[in-house]
Amino acid sequence: MRWLLQRTGPGDHWYGDEHPVTGGLPRHTTSSMLVLTDRVSHRLIRDQLMPDPQAQADVCERRVALYERLIRDGDVPPQATQ
């Protein structure tokens, strides 16, 4: 990050920001992350005849963590708690 701060000045819109590189990235809701996780899962199946079991397990673990976050936040459809 130091290199970025050395190349910027007061006229740059990110000058002085605490996170100038990642600060402009979109923030996803838990629901939008679930949609993205589903896309990854479908792509694994579409792109590979036999998807890597570890990759599938990683996607499933991520999905479970997102459902647990939805339950914890109280913003979950009733069928998801099952």
C-alpha cells in the first residue's frame, strides 16, 4: 500500500483513505454471497466432467457458513433452518 500512497496526491479521490485499494470493492450481502456460491457450484459441474471433490467440499462448507450467518442474523427463509 505504501507504493500507492507514494504515487497519489490530494487530487486523487482515494488519497488519505485507510483502504485505498479494497475500499472501492462492492460489499456483498449474505444472500448475494449465497447466489455467487451457487454459481461457483454450477460452474464446477459444468466445466468438469468429474469435479474435484475438495473444490466441491470447499463450496459446500462456504454455503453452510453463509446459511449459519443468515440464521444468526435472523434474515433467513424458514426452510433454510432445516
